[in-house]
Amino acid sequence: MSQKINYQSKIKDVLALPIGHDVLNRLFIQTGLPFFLLKNPLFLNTKIKTLMRLTKKQLPVSFYRTVVNLVNSTLEQPLEDQPPIVKAWWKEAVFYQIYPRSFMDINHDGIGDIQGIISKLDVLKDLGIDGLWLSPIYDSPNDDNGYDIRNYHEILADFGTMADVEELLVELKKRDMKIIMDLVVNHTSDEHPWFQAALAGDKEKQGYYFFRKQPNNWTSFFSGPAWKYFEELDLYALKLFSDKQFDLNWDNPQVRQEVADIVSFWLDKGIDGFRMDVINYISKAPGLPDGQEDIGKLIGFTGMEHYFYGPNLQTYLQELRRDVFKPYQAFSVGETPGIGMQLSKLLTGDYQQTMDLTFSFDHLETPGHVRFEDYEYDLEFYKYYMTENQKAFGNHYWMSLFVDNHDNPRFISKIDKYHRHRDVLAKAVNLILLTLRGTPFLYQGQEIGMTNNDFETMDELRDVESLNKYQELLDQGVSKDEAFQTVLSGTRDHARTPMQWNNQRFGGFSTTTPWLVGDQDLQSTNVDYQQKEPHSIYNFTKQLIALRKDSALVYGDVEFLHEKTKGLWVYKRTDETEEFLIEINLTATYQQRKVMNEDYELVLSNVRGQHPQLQPYQANLYRRLP
Ligand code: TEU
Ligand code: CA
């Protein structure tokens, strides 16, 4: 059994526990402290009490007390690795995330819709996509683009009707494609009847949320305090996100029953599972204690230690899986901000029966940097992160593989801001996602190399997070221009501009001005053009997806070579029948080759012709000759 941590414990004891491991890694990512320290014996053998003494000026005892309590809250260890891998359709699938508002607008009102999605299913099938993840399409006042749900059983009128959804399901079945929907149940919209009843004085419905006489010091992910005051009740209600998204109290069994009903309703309709929004936030520490301020400063949000891996998280999710997911054999991927490698294993181990996959986000920024910052992402860190994770995720565990989603600027733009290498880089990134071990999730536009958008003024942005952030910066005395530049670095709207289908006005998304206007290259960054162009990002990605099917790229072992060589990433994927070798130049400069080609045939490359050195971002996929 693991030993409890106290101030006499050493760093390595902390690291040996799952929360300890993830919290320490988070600390390193947040501060940019060099990761090699975590392998340095001197550092590993340092006692917490020594650190406390050394950092006395910077960090109060309460910081260490909070961390030690947190680490002690879960002593459970993920199971050791053991063959064989249990095979599953979702381990073999390539998923594609659709942001419905920006995918395809069939009725030309400037907003994407369900009929629009149906009209493009053949394109997705052509690309080789097996499953869709739809961002929310439920009835919503749209404060956070549908992540604020008013009615879980109705479809937002902008998107269409329930009949459209049923048609979509039929069309997907015809094409042998799966679909998962977004389950947003950490919070509801303030316009949900439960919250409305609560405001009207319904005590039972007040118990669905967190109403308090006094707020605590937690802060919202969308700026400011995590509480909103309601004069009519003289009470504050908890809202970790926008002013119109109120956190549900999962400790109330009625709430858990309501969630189970929502899940059943949709599984009955015939969907294949859910992506569960901020699902790791559902269990909050009893009494909602204040957050430790220094931790708050460090990670940018106060209070998170009290709900990112709460006391009943596993129990509530296991209950939901057993009662509702299991009977339908439904698939689940949890969106889990703040969860690192070891907690991911605790949540997804196949023996654990909690959920199938997590989306962790630790790889999206270079350590020491934050999203709202203008800097160049370092692919060397992506290699480090993925290498660690791929090694740690053995047969019981499975990773999700993604870089883009609707919450982040485009990954290729973070690496190569001026898009000097857009074509090769987009292909290299897609090659990585489709050749590592795990389930790839491509985000709309990634197959054609869509980039960040050249927004010019705040008026062009729509996202509540960006608007709040801008206001917060102005309130802090930052100039308008500087505030805009900051928002521009991190705004989620970069990824939300309309999908580009052809080179017509608005990229063929709509004939009307879209709800959010994009201003990107339309000549070659569109599906029509790239489908016809043999060497396009689209066709490269399509070839990769086809190669991956039924190959060693799915279940095969992964082995890393030349790990210490900077700027280069080399790995093998092997099973009983074949071996692939992948070689990627992670930089914009030339690199020495490490792989001798005689034993391998080149299957796919993002660079044409033979060159003595690896070209910028060159990515090659080889197969071993028989
Ligand atoms: O995102 C959760 C979340 O933590 C993000 O707000 C995160 O802080 C950032 O955007 C990611 O880099 C989920 C949804 O994906 C997001 O669209 C919603 O706004 C949010 O939950 C609230 O439902
Ligand atoms: Ca429309």
C-alpha cells in the first residue's frame, strides 16, 4: 500500500502517487521549470520540508498544506500493464469533431445546421472518417454557443429539428458511421426550467445547484468571480463558466437521476456515446472551501484543487456507466482539463469502468506559456509529452490523440505563426495524430490546413470568453490595442470560423454573412480544390486514414528511437505482421537523417523528391520490407 505523504516525504514519494504526479507535472508546465529535474536524483530525494524552507519567501505553508492534502486524497494506483489489449470499435475509429454552427449552412441564414451536416456526410466518408463528435445542438440561449443548455431534449431552432437529427442518424447508419454527442451536465443554462424554478423560490430545484449566503473565493474560467448574486433570493449561485452557466450539484441524487435520464433519452435515439464536457469538475469538495490563493495565481483560476478530481468523481461516473452507458454499450470520452497522465489512467483503465477516454490538455502549450500569449509553440515539447504518455499507456489504457478543437487557436498557427510552412506542417501534424497509438480526433478544417484567422478588431469576435477577457484587461488598465492583441493570441474564435468548402464567397459555407466571418486563404484552403489536387493536405490525410485501417498503426506496439536527438522524432509501430517507421523533422530548419532507408520502403511523405537532409517539418512514413 502506498504511504501517506507528509512534510518529511520526498519529491519522489509525491511523484509516485497519481495526483502527486499530475500536480507536480502541472506545476512544471505552469512555471516552465525544466522537466529533467523530475528525473534528477538530487531533486527527487529532496524533502518537502526542505522545499518549504527554500521557498519560504515565495510560498506560504498553506500552499504546501493544500498540495499535501490533495495528494493524500487519492492513494489508489493504476493497475500495472497486462496483455492482451481488449479490442473495441472506438480504438480503431478515426473521429471528426463538428462545430455545427460553423460547419455548413443549408438554409442560408448564416448559421450552420443539421441539414448542412447531412449534406457533407459523403465528404467525411470519402476522407475515411468513422465517427463524428457534434458540439452541442440542444436548445440554448447561446451565451456560450450551446454549452449553456436550456432543454436537453430539444434541438436549437437555428440548427433544425429533432426530425433532422433522426434523419442524420439514419444517414450515418447507411454509411456505417458512428456519432457521439456533447453531454454538458456540469452546468445548465440559467434559462433551464430547473434554474428558473430555483430563482422563483422552489427549494427542491435550488438543491439542484449551489446557492449560498456567502460566496467563496473561486474564480470563473471566463473571468471574474465564480458566483453571481441574485437579489430576489439574497443568495449567490456558483457558475464556473459564464454568467449564464450554473453548476449542478451532483451530490444531490436527484440531479444524478436527471442526468441518467438525459443520457438514456439520447442513447435510445441511437447515438453511440458522448463526449462529456468538463466532466471532471462535477464533484466539488464538501462545503466548497476557499481555494489556496497561490495555487490560484499559478494556474490562473482559484479553487480548482477543490473540484478538478473531486471526492466522488469516480463513484458518480461509475454509477452512470453501470446504470446507463453499459446496457447500451455506449462509448464515453471525458473532457478533463487539469487531469494529467496518471489521473487519466485512473479514470480510463478498462478494469475501472469509469469512462473510455479522456481529453487532457497538457500538450497544448509549451511549458511556461499560456494560451493568451503570443509565442511560438515548441514541437519538441509535444514529442516529450507524447513519448511519456505513449510509454505509460499500456494495454489497459488508451489515449485520445488531438491537437485542434473548438476551444483553442489552430495548432499549426501556434507553431508557425506566419504560415511559411503551412502545407508540410499540417501534413506532419496529421501524420503524427494518425500514426501514434490511440484514437485520433480531427477537428473540422484540419484536413485542409485551416489556420488562425486574421481578425482585425474586437467587433469581429463572438466568443463570450474573449469578450469577458477583453473587458477584464481593460478594467485592469490595459490599453485597447494591447488587450485586443492578448485576446487575439488565445481566442477560441480562431477555430470557429466557417468551414471552407470551395473558393466562393464565405467559402461555400453560406451565401449570407456568417455569424462569425473568416478571412483566410480561399484559393487552396478549401475542400473542393484539395479533393482534386493529388498532393493536398486533404488527400495526404485521406491516404493516412486508409493506411491506418486494420494495420499495425492501430494496435501495434510503439517504440521510440533516438529520443535524445533534438528536433527529430522517430518511432516504430509494430505487430506480428508488419512494421512501420515514422521519422519527423520537428523544426523549420534542415535536420540530419538518422534512419537508414535500405530496410524500408517509403509509403508516404509530405515532401516530394529525395533530399540528403530532412526538409523543414518533413514527415516520412516507411514500411519494413519483407
Ligand atoms: O471547455 C472547458 C474548458 O475548461 C475551457 O473553457 C477551457 O478553459 C478552454 O476553453 C480550453 O482551452 C468546455 C467546452 O469545450 C467549452 O467550449 C465550454 O465553453 C466550456 O466547457 C463550458 O461548457
Ligand atoms: Ca442555417
